[in-house]
Amino acid sequence: MANYRVIDPQGTVVETKEISSSEDAHAWFKDSKSDNEELGWRLEVEHDGEWAFFSASEGTED
């Protein structure tokens, strides 16, 4: 299990969750964004106590 967090375009952590797979984390990220068209949403994963980039919104349906 790994900790993931969703960050909005303003840099605010919206939600943090422990998830078992990267595929599930990406699906959770897509569901967590309030506006799927807005650019700048980020998903980060915690690794060895540090947060690292995992995915970002790019204004597409994915």
C-alpha cells in the first residue's frame, strides 16, 4: 500500500488516501478532481517520507 494525494491547481491538498495499486490510484485521481476540464491537478505518491509527482491533469478526458 502507498499513500497518494490529490493537489488542486492552487496547490492545496484536496485528499490523501492509502491505495494498493497505481491503477487504482489513477482512477481515484480522476474521480477526485472537481472539474475534469481544469488543468493543473496533480497526483503525488509518498515514497520514503517524500512526496513525488505521479500524474497530472492535462485537460483531456483521461
